[in-house]
Amino acid sequence: MVWCNVAIHNAVATSAALGFPIALANAVGYVLGGLQLHNTPPYSLGYIWLPALAVIACCSIMTAPLGASVSHRLPGKRLKKVFAIILYLLAFYMLYRGLTA
């Protein structure tokens, strides 16, 4: 989006907003994909362990305002750098996990 001259603050906000429906679709897939399993841990719904879901959801709800506040305070160039660093770290982590699996 930044390559298409969208302001970085709008690009980050759009990315965050689109993350929710993507996560929801994936969660539905994990629930449906694991419904026929019988040896799942207690409090599981398909492949989703509900206590972990609750902790992740609570932490996300509590820290979302902090992330929005920080992103609005950072100047555009700095926000680009921070966002790029986070994306590169995530990409390297995923590559590492993929190669060592």
C-alpha cells in the first residue's frame, strides 16, 4: 500500500483491520478441520484450545489501544522502519521454523 502512495498510518491501520477477518476465517477452518478428532485435550474445539484462545484474545484487546497510540505518535518514516523491522523479523522466524522443522 505504501508503494501505491497510501500514508503509512493508513496502511498499518488497514493491515490491522484486515487481520481480523483473516484470523476469523482461519479459526473457522481449524475448528471444522479438527471436529472429527476424538483425542484432543480438554476444552478444545477442533484444533483450537479454548483457554489459549481466551488468553490471546484478552491480551490483544488490552494491548490494541497501546499499539494504536504508539503508531499515531510515531512520525511516518519511523513507523515505516519499525513496521519493516517487525515484518522482517517475523519472516526470518518463519523461515527458520520452516527450515528446521
